[in-house]
Amino acid sequence: MRKLSLKLGIIFFITLFCIETFMMFFLHVSLTNSRVEEELASLQARGNSHRTVLEQNFNEETLAHVVLMESNESTDVVVTDYEGTILVSSQPDLEISDMIHKIEGKIPYEGRILQDDWQEVQAIATISPIQNQQRTIGYVFMFQNTDSIHALMKRLNKHFLIVGLVSGLVTIAVIIVLSRKLAKPLIQMKEATLKMSKGDFTVALSTNGKDELGDLSNAIQLLSNDLNHLRHERKEFLSSIAHELRTPLTFIKGYTDILSKRDLTEQDRQKYLAIIIEETNRLSRLIKDLFDLAKMDENSFVIEQQNVHLNSFFTNIEKKLSPAFQEKGIHFIVRYEEGLTVWADEARLEQILINLLNNALIYCASGDTTSVTAKKHNDVLSIIVQDTGKGIPKKDLPYIFERFYRVEKSRSRALGGSGLGLAIVKELVQAHGGEVKVSSEINKGTTFELSFKGVETDENHFMH
């Protein structure tokens, strides 16, 4: 937690510090230059004002009056003639001879700044020419000590330092809050993934965010839910396998012990052998179904598709299963359009229908009806397996294609299979690129509808 929030905090602080430093430096320079320009403009205006007075009366009385005006101010005035000879000065000790001799070129009537480098010189200075009938007769030099400017800059620097410290503390506080706020969901996600890596999938993350962190949180939460569901399914799967394997093995072992330890009549011996054979076949079918599902999960299950003629296919289905339905007193009907062909694996297609019809055989009673109908709509083959048996409760319909799921919770052997038949049906249909749907009502029956693309009504080879 500290590492992540510290890294985020350092990044934010460096970024904001650079921005604030640049802005404060720019503001400081702007204020300083603006203030110095104001002082120079004021000094120049004061010199021009004295120049105007002297142009009206350029005599000793006026000169004295100008000096008197500056004697109580923070500025000083020096008046010279055209040759540079000092006529009057408000500061006798002021040394301006070097500056006077350095004046070059014509001085404009609005005056000129002589010294503005307040950091290097003792005083800033301006010059204003005194004219009489368009002829320069003297100059007014204005001086202002830079101590006041330096004092102003010190106060300004002090204020900037205070503002900088306050803004720095506020920035640090904001960064701490923001970095923790940003780091908190990431830390929660890290802790959630650590819990998941240890097999604990009871993760509860906030999924209200609409940004990338929210998307990541949603993805981790979804992954946790899926893994939790898979773990539950795995436990159920292993429990179901153990139960399904234990039942036939128990029968086989029990009747084998009876045959080996008791003197039995030939009739009893044959009866027990028949049970052992039946349970062995049951165990063999279960193992075969498990291998098929394992291959499907690994995508190593091969579907060998070819052009299947449905006339002969359904005729074969009817021959194989009619005796079983007749024995139980169930009406078995097969209907199909003539001349249909479909691109499919014939053996797997037969396995699909046999699994569905076996279910109908188990859950139908004498007098019920089971029908198989095949028809074409556009290029889609629909195979409908419908029965009038006991039906499936509505609450169980979403789960009947799950492995080892049984509507009959008692797992009665009289009601049949291992709970893998419909799971295999769904996998095989999807392997053909098809779709399976189911609808059912209690005591009215169940309908399975299979849809396969790639059906034709002629003998041409058709691939979808």
C-alpha cells in the first residue's frame, strides 16, 4: 500500500511542484518588472513636470523652487545646462558627472531612462531635456534610490515564500488524499487476486466506477465469480463421478462375492451374472461419456462431417428404437421431409438423437407419445424431439444441460442415466455449429429443438 501510494504521491508532487514553481517564478518576474516600470514611469513623469516649469521660467528662483520640491521626497533632482554644467542639485553629494558625460545622441522631448538596472546600481535615473524655441538649453536629471525597490522586493519575496509554503503543504495534503484514493481500489484488487490465488473466491469489489479502474474491478469480480462457479462445479462433478462409479462397482463386487462364496442354482447364477453384465455395461457407458466430454473440453474431439442422407438416417433411428418404445407401450413417430441431406457427422448426429430419445423413453409412461420431426427452413435443418411425458419443472430448465444435473434428485436407478446425456447433446450440437433449445410443462411433456445449418433437398454436396 505504501509503495504504490508513495510512488503516485512522488509523481504528483514532482509534477505539481514544477508547475507551481514555473508559475510563481513567472509571476514574480512579471510583478517585479511591472513595479520597476511603474517607478521609472513615475520618475520620468516627475522630471518632465519639472522640465515644463523650468521652460516657463528658467531662472535661479525657479531652479531653487524645483530643488525645494524634491528636498522632502525620496527622489533627487539635478539640473544642468546644455554643456552639462550642474546648475542646482537636491543632493550635493550625488555623483553624476560620469553619467552626464556618457550621454550620447539627441534626447527626445519626452525624456529617456538612463539607468534601470535596479539590482546593480544605487539609483535609477531619467533625463528630460529643457527646450526654448525648439532649442535644448538644459537637462533635468531625476534619481531614485533603489533601496525602496529592494525593500519592496524583499517584502514580495517574503509573501511569495509564505504562499509557496502554504501551497506546498496544501499540495502535499491533496496528493496524499488523491494518491490513497487512487491506490485504494488497486490495492483492493491486488488483495483480491492474492485471495483468489489461495483458492478463496469470496471476493467483493466495488464495481460502480465508470473508468478504467472500474472496468478492471468488474473484470476481476467476474473472474472471481466464474472461478467460484467452476470450483463449485468441480466439486459437484467429482462428487457425481464418485457416486456414479461407486454404484455399479458396488453391485459388481457384491454379486461377484455372492457367486464366488455361495452354492447357487444355475438360475440364480445366471440372474446374478446378468446383473453384473448390466452394471459393467453401465460403467463402460459412463466412462465412454466421460472420455467424450474430456475430449470436447480439450478441443480434441473430432467431428468427421460428410453429406448425410436423412431418409436412410431416420429410417435407421426408427428401426433401432421402435422396439424399446413398443415394449413400454409408448407411441413412437418419426416424420421427415423427403430428399433432405445435411453436412454433419452421422455417428454423432445419431448419438444426439439417441440420447434425447432415451430421455423421452425414461420419462414417458405407457400411452404417451414421442415424436421426431425433421424439416427444412431456408438452409436450416430443424429436428424436433417431442414427448408427452411427465415434463421438466421450470426451475430446472436452465440447468438440464449441466453435467450430472438431474431433475430427479433422488438419483434413482430406475429413472436412468448418469446425468451426462444432455451435456453431451449440447456439446455435440455446438460442435456442428448448431443450436439446441428446450421447452417443457409439467405433466404435458418436453420439446427439444435442434437447428443445423447446411441442409439441401437435392443430392449435391453442400457445405456451409
